[in-house]
Amino acid sequence: MLFGYHLKLAINSFWRNRWLTCQMILTIAFGISAWCATFSALSSLSGDPLHGRGTNLYHPQVDPTPASIREANASPPSNLTLRDARALYRAAPQNMRVMTSRNWLPVVLSLGGVNQSRMAITRSTTADFFKLFRVPFLYGHGWSDAEGDAGQRVVVLSKKTNQQLFGGRNSVGSVIEIATKPFVIVGVIDQWEMIPRFYDLSDGAFASNEELFIPFDTWLSLPQDYGYGPMVCWSNQEADMDHNPESDTCTWVQLWVELQGAGFEGYKSFLHNYSIDQRNLGRYTRPPNVRLPNALTWIKTNRAIPDSVRVQYWVANSLLLVCLMSTAVLMVVKFRGAYKEFGLRRALGASSQAIFKQLIIEAGLIGLIGGIFGLIFSFFIMTILQRAPDGYASYITIHPSDLAISLFLSIATTVLAGVIPALRVSLNSPYRQLVDG
Amino acid sequence: MTEFPLMICALRRNKGTVVLLVALIAFSVAVVTNCGFLIFNVVTDSLTSTGVDESNIGIIQNIGVIGKSDGLPVAENLAQLERLPFVKATAFGLPPLAGVSEIEVANSLTQPPDISVSYFEGSQGFQETLGLKVIEGKLIDANDIPDAVTQDKLLPILITQQLAIRLFGKQNCIGELVYSESRRFRVAGVIATLKSTIPEVTDLSIVASQRFHDERYGGIYLIRSKPGHIDSALALASKKLHELNPYHVQPLVQTFSKFREDRLSKRVALAQVLALLVAIQSVVTSFSMGSLTSLWVTQRKIQIGIRRALGSTASQVRVYFLIENLIIAGVGSTFGVVLGIVCNRLLMQIFEVAQIPWSWCLFPFILSIFVGQMFALGPAISASRVSPGIIMRI
């Protein structure tokens, strides 16, 4: 077998140039390890958080801003005013949809018999939230549309909050005090995380998880001054700028609608017509300016992946490129050292292709061994990345597919880096090689 | 320098490899320029003091719960906290690195207020709690601090040295008036520095105080402890504040040092990862450079022998290889610096990165040349040891 023969020659040559070979293997290993770890981090955080349903979930945006104030901004605000959100929510009862926002509210805990308040991260949402995002329940269930609309004081706890307040037991039916009002617990969700948390990027896609879930209207009617999520206001009137959730000049509500197939076009033209109606009513001053991105587009345009993760990935790419260029330099050195051998083989009848093939196999073998070491090192780099004091750090990990991609990349790129040095050697005249070597 | 044409000739014979090496160095230098600048900024940010007595300041966030009792007035809380052991001063207001606003001011009424400054404001005791020290004039007199409710007042302020020069062209500006769109200020003293987080105006700062009485606000209380007692003082203050305002919530109780560390921690973590990657890259590049120089020495043993036989000294041979390396590293680094700057300007449009000044590029440039020389030294020495007798064995 010719391949076996080339492999044997390659191994012999490694043995003869132990130091150089080790240097090349380590160089590739370094490059691949950093690439593999940062690529894994990036791919752990990217992808469809809804596992294939991300393309069916849409984020309607309409533009109530006057042209005079936001001339420079061509895209509509990220969120909706309460009035628009309610109108759009009511208009599509046949679709699953969610109206939601987030803030923190004081919740009373009883620690050692003493009542003490602490702030808890609260999500206000309409009933479909749990079904739409497939939230698993440990105890109980969510609330119904009717309960939500009636503004009933019911609450769903996160697993961690239930652990903290009730020691993890089934707390459904118990009452807790939130923002001075009694709430009945109707459900406790199991461990659940949306990565990235695309449905509300206001505090970052990897901010702390929600601790309480409260029906949207109930939440809105609470005595509170703890903010209403990502509120953005515009107005010349001071009174309208008072961060009033009911204000027509403040956007803060996030709306998500599930649309299947052809529903998209219909819904978009509905948004368009809605904008025209609002303009006719005098609420909007601009021509219709609507957007309907799906969850995946939303994640991309809002740059949900932290910049630090992307920066690390790009620096690792450049490190890999430097390592490959270094390997190419080292290959030049190594192949040059074996001129006599190549000259002799050519003189004895080996074709230049045979020499080229042998060198490429050598390069591939270095890529393979370097790649394997790289994969081992990448776990070490991953532990460093996981130490980042940021919400995303606990979600990044190396998947088997990342390892496979990295190993393939290692072999392919090392072979590529070896092509020019190998061509130079194999095309050289055997006479010169014998004399110069 | 008679060897210069010789060197060029030798390098031209190995064009392909030389180009590869120059590209490798250029690319490495470009990455080091960008990552190094980011790391440098993080290191300087974590070392630069904000100008306040950081190690003795504590922060307590105290939020009221709507619908429950409002708690004590701010002035009463402050007075009670001040009586605690270990506590030297207290104030109600936001610390540097957190709440600071940007306002526009001018030095006369006839000028439009167009100088952006960082504006810090707190209650009575604010300047003492921050531990500010004046270098000109004096701290704001307690009797001069106007009530928070007073309208159209002349607020006494402290300004930083840099702002004094910016506004009045001199440091001595005590008693001068400063105007913003809606307020008037009188300079009581000049402090050396007070850094804010607002870029561009980071050290152009104004500190103002207003006196609180019966206002019942939720917000941030600052305490300054006697040196070395911040932990005990903070624990006592948090407990006291809770006793005084049982229905309030304290989401944040932290020393200023920890607060500062937390704010920087994400950037520090990124800088550490980048430092690791850049270090690996530099080592890899340096070793390939060393290996290639070593190969060139081996290849040219005969030529070296001839030159030695014709009268070149060992040190001349050594210098020859070092200069050859200097040329390659110099050309590579020059390209690298240009590439680095171009990358920086492009990255500025995608990420929030600062503009790299040309002067900064001297660092990666010199570093690269220095490392190149270090790694060429070994092969150059071995070249200088080539015996002239080698030509007898051709």
C-alpha cells in the first residue's frame, strides 16, 4: 500500500526531527485549542433557543414616534406602547401570543420567624407564556386567560425561589406578600432557562433568571414604582416623560406572536393597516413603519451574544491563523532539512507527485496529532472562559460536535498550510537538492 | 554597512520564506496592538483611583416599599448613622462609577453652556464621605449648603483641577461663577481629581451638595469609616438602617472596593483571556522566527566559513544575522502596526472599542523587534562559532 509507505516515511521523518515536529504539533495544538474553546462558547450561546420553533415566533414592531423627534432612527422602537400592545394582543386571539415585561418587586420572606423583604426579579406576562416557551412545571400550572384578564393575584415561582421560600416543598395554594399584596401560588416551574433569553433583552440576554411570574394586568395594577422594564419615552411635554406605563409616548411592552407558514404575510399587512388606522386617528404621524422579525433575526440584530464572547472568538481565529503561518514556516525549515533525502528519492525514480503526496501526508499527520492535543488543551481554556463573571458563563460548554469540527479544521488547515512548502520542495530539481542539501 | 547589499541579496534568494515570515510578524503585531491596547486600558482603569477615599467607603442601597411606612427622613437616618462607632461621615447620594450625570456649563452668562462636565451631587456630608481634599480654596462650608427645596439657588461646588483649567484657564478660580442651562454655581474649592465613568469628560467633574431635611427618599447611603474598619462599619450601618426603616429593602450592601471590583470584573476576565491568547501567539511567532534564523545559519555555513576565512570576525558574523533579523522584524512590525490601526478603525464600527493612538503602536513595534533579536541571538551566536576551516571540507 502506497499510503502505508508514505505514512511510514512520515513517521521516520518525525523521529529524525523530533524537536521540530514537537514544535509544529504544539503550535497547531495551541491554535486549535483556543479556536475550539471559543467556538464552542459562541455556538453554545447561538443557535435556536426554541429548538426549531424560533422561526415561527415573531416580534411585531410598529412606529408611534413622531418623525421630528427620531429623524435619525429609521427603525421603529424595539417595544410597544401599552395601548398598541393591548390592541395587537387582542387582535390575534387565534394565535399563541405573549405580552410581557420585567422589573423587580419587594417580596416578604419569613426567615427564622422574622419577616424580611427582599427584591425579587419579576416577569409580568400573559397566560400563553408557559405554553409558548414550553416551560416545565414542578408543581401546579400557570394561570388561565380569564384569571389573567380578571387581574387575579396569582403567582408562579421559580424552582430556586420555591426552594428559598418553602424549602422546595409543594407550595401551591400558599400565600406570599408581593409589593404589599397577598398572592396565591398556583405553580412552581422546574429548572428552566432560555438561552439566550431573547424575549426580553433589556437587561442582557444572560441576565439573572426570573424569580416570580405574575399575570400582566395584575402586575400593572400593583402599587409600584420599580420601573416597567425597558421604558423609552419621547415627548416635549414634561408630564408625558414621567415614565408613566399608560403613556402613549412611552414604549416598554414586549409582544411575541406565533405565526405558522403563510400567517406571516397576513400579519405583516395587518400591522401595516393598523398603522394606517392609527395615523388616521391622529395617533401616529409617520407613514406606516413596521417590522416583523422572527426570534432568530431578533437575536442577531440585537446582538444578544455578548461582545466579549465574539471578541475572544475572533482573537482565537487570528491566533489559529498565526499558528498555521508558523507551522508553514516550520515546515519550510523541516523540508529544507530533508533536501538530500528528497533528492536521492527523486534520483532513484520517485516522481515529484510521490514526494508531494508524502509531504502532504506528513502535514495531515501533524494536523491530526496537533488537533488531538488541541482538543485536550481546549478543555483547559474552556474552564478559564467559564470563570467569566457574567451570566452566560454557566451556559458555555464543549459539545462533541465542536470537537469533531475542530479536529477536521486542524487536519484541513494544516494540510493547506503545507501545500506551498510541499510544492516548493517537490518541484525543485533533484540535482539542486542533492548539491544544496 | 557594506554588508547591506549582501543581506538584501541573501533575503531575495529566500523570498517566499521571507514574505511568509514578514506576514506572520505583521499579523502578530496587528493582533498584539489591538488586544494589548484593550488589556492596557483595563489594567490602567483598575489601577487608577477615582480620587475618593475608596478603601474606607461603603454603599447601602435602601429602597422604600410603596404602600408601607415611608421610614425616617433622610436627615434623621444620616444623623443616626453618624453616631455609630467606626463611622466617620455619611451622606445620601451616588458614589463615583455609578450615578453621575453629564451637564453642559459655561464660565459666564453670555456664553452658551457648551462645556460638558461630569456632575456629582449628594446630601450634606457628601464631600467628607468621599474624602475629598482641596488643593485650592476650601471644602464647601456646612452653613453654605442650600436646602434641597430652595429654588434658584447659588450652589457652592468643588471642581477638579482639569475643569478649573478648562473653564478659567487657571487653577485659582475660587469664588468664580459657573452656569448651566438652569442653575448657577460658585466655585468653593479645587480638588486634584474625581473620575467619572463618562468618557471624554472623565476628569472634568463638579461636586455639589444639597441639604436634606424631612425628605423621605429611597436611595443610596454612603458611609466613610475610620481607616481599616469599613467591614464593621458597613455591617453596623446596614443593621441600623434596617432597624430605623424596617419596611425598606437593602438590595445592595457593599464596600466601595468590592463595588469597583464587580464593575470591572467582566472586562478584567476578558483581558485575562486575551492576554493568554496573545501570549501564546507571541511565543509561537517568536519560536518560528528563531527556527527559521537557525535554518538560515545551517544553510549558509559554507558562506559564513568563507567570510571568516577572508577575515570577518566572529562578532561581524553575529551582527550580520542580528541585522538581518532586524530588517525582517522591522518591516513586519511596520506593516503590523499599520494593519493593527486599520483593524482598530474597522472594529470601532462594530464593537465599543477605543481609538488606538499612533503613539501606542511604539510599544508592540519595539516589543516585536526586541523579541525578534532575543530569538535570533542564539542562531547568530552559533553562526559566529562556525569555524573558517569548514571550507576545507567542501
